Amino acid sequence: ILRPRRASAADAVRPTRAEINLAALRHNLRVVERHAGRAKIWAVLKADGYGHGASAVARTLERAGVGGFCVALLEEGIDLRKAGIAAPILVMGGYYGGAHAEVLAHRLTPVVYDGAQLEAFARLVRAGPTGRTGQTGQSGQPSGPIDVHVKVDTGMARLGVTMDQLPAFADRLRATRELHVRGLMTHLAQGDALLPEETQEQIRLFEQATALLASRGIAPEVRHAANSAAILRPDIALADARFDAVRPGVALFGVPPLLVSDAPVSDGLLPNGLDDGAGLPVSSELRPVMRVRSEIVDVRDLPVGAKVGYGALWRAPRPSRIATIAMGYADGLSRQLSNKGHILVRGKRAPIVGAVSMDMVMIDVTEHAGVSVRDEAVVLGAQEGPLGKDVILAQEIAEHAGTIAWEVLTSISRRVPRFYREP
Ligand SMILES: *Cc1c(COP(=O)(O)O)cnc(C)c1O
């Protein structure tokens, strides 16, 4: 709603925008496919495709051959159908608040994990297509059983049938003829951990859950567990986590998940001898998809001691040239970046100075010869200019802001128009 609707980059009044590189998206899909082996790709496009615009991303990925999509919310699934996506769409979040009929009306595949959901969907199937939607002629649903995916909790403690509840739940599934258990899924809590033990334990429980369903005559055709980290990590042992389908999110957008350690660091060394607690990138083949750029809207020269921004969080230690950029925290540039991190101007980093404000941020361009109003300022992504060539990755911003790249991407707000390019 807040997003300015403009047909092209040239129409944008404010020069702040996110450029989405669809060729990079397709490249990342190929990388993920290579790591996924025989498993099908079910692209995770929650939160508006990790901030990239779910419709355009989904259309591109569908044309490039992904097997299906996963979203967190019913609303997100409906948006993809409205964008013309025909592939299967799995609604993972599952809290429908009574909107089960809408799930079916839009031919979305629900994830189920409690008895009330089974009952609600079964009732809709019994009511038939018209009874289901209340809008005759719209659904086009077959009157037979509907496909569902069952989610089991193997260690995430978020959603899913617990291993304790599973026997009773499986009995109930078997008795619910209106539903066909097409998929079985779980979610890995530590797919990015340096050591694979916890993930291996989750996989062991997932196999146990599979066997338990089999004992009740339920044999899901599609089992899936792996997120980006689990797909891309090099450990051979985790090839088992790929099953029939994988659910990559962040990797498609060019962010390599890190292998991180939560084990106590002893003598400054991690268990495997690595000395860097920050993590180990699992793949360097990925290309960032989003580039966020704005422009310099003001340049001023300040004397030593001059104060910059709200709260005077920065004072000039020397005569300084300060540029104002037309992007602030309401656009998704975290206020945590106050006095931290960089923005690229003329191909070279300029440090952020003072507090990030709602619509603007200031940078120190004292070392940037020839800087002027209307120069491009790159907040995220690469820039080449007269002073050099550099790149600011989502991971770097995340580190400065005390968060993860996932949050950096999904924080770019709806006020920043997205423009799609095919280089
Ligand atoms: C977000 C999510 C994913 C994708 O995670 P990435 O780390 O972005 O690859 C996969 N499965 C579930 C259930 C999720 O919520």
C-alpha cells in the first residue's frame, strides 16, 4: 500500500530504489539445483519474496522450472495465485484463523499438524466445492481428497506434531479419508551449525516419523526438510537431509548461509580448529539479487567539532565534508547503523556518521574527491566509479546492525520501489 507505484526507474520521484536482478536469481537457482541433487526445489517466498517482490520472483522461478513454492501466510499464497502462479504453493505458517476455505479456494496446499485442522479441512471436502468457497463456480476443486503436507517437530519447537503426539495424530490421519498426505516435512533449527550433530538427530527423528506413518499405511510422496544452509553445506553426511524436495529461501537471493558455532570457544579455537567465531561461508557461488541505491541530496563542509544529526552522535574530528543520502530507517536502513557501516559513493566506501534518521542518513565524504549532489549512493550491493569498485553485502550490514542478512533483506520497506532488470 505504501509502495509508490511507478512504471519505470525514471518515473521514481525520489531516487531511492531497490533494483532486483532476475538473472542473478536464476543463477542462484542453478547453484541451489546443483547442490540439491535429485531433490525438487520448492522456493520459499515468504515476506514478499524476502523483500524482493514475491510475484516477479515467483514468475521468474516458475519459468526457470522450480517445482513449487512455500509461503508463511495464506495471504502470501493468494498473492502468488493472483500473480498467475500455477505451481503448487505450500502454506507453511498454518495459522488460518478459520480461513481454511480460502486455502482450498485458491488451490493452496495446507501444512497440517493438529486435529482441528484435519477436521476443518475434512468438513470442507465433505461439503463439496461450492460449500467450500461459498462462491459458486470459482474454485474448480475436485471433490475428492485434498493434498496436505504434515509437519512434524523434530527439534525446532515452533510448529509441527511432536514425536509424542504423532502416533495418535497418524491414527487420526488414517481415519480422515478426505485428506491425502502428499508431503511430510520438518524444519531444521541448526542447519547452519558448524557441527552437524543436531541436524543429524533431527533427521533421525524425521525418519522415525516416516516409519511411524508408514505403519499406519501413510506414505507421503514428498518429504522435505532442508533450508538453504542444509542444502549448501558441504558435509556429505547431510546429503540425507535433501530427501525429495528442498526449501531454499535466502540462498536464492544470493546470501550464503554461514556455518556458525554455538559451542563455547576454547583457547580461541572452534572445535574443528577454525579460529573465527563469525562463521564459515558455505558457498561463494551465489550472486546478490538486490541492490539498493539512492542519491546524495546535499553536500556541506563542516568545521572541526561540528555536530551531525539527532543527538549529535557524531562530531567532526577534522574539517569534514558531509553528504546527506535520501534513505533512512523508514526505508529499512536500520538505526543500528548510526555511526556504523558504510555507503558507496563514486565507487568507494564512505562511513555513516551520526544517527540514521527516518528518511535520511549522513556520510563522511571528506576523502571522496569530486563528490556532488545527485551522485549515486549504494546502500546494498556493488558500485563502480571514478574512485574504485566495491560491494556492500547484506551480511556486512547485518553484522553492523546486530542481526542476520535475512532481516536486512526483509526490512527494506514498502516505501522503496522495486525495479526489475534483466542484464
Ligand atoms: C524460512 C523457511 C525456510 C527457508 O529458510 P532459508 O534459511 O531462508 O533458506 C525453509 N523452511 C521453513 C519452514 C521456513 O520457515
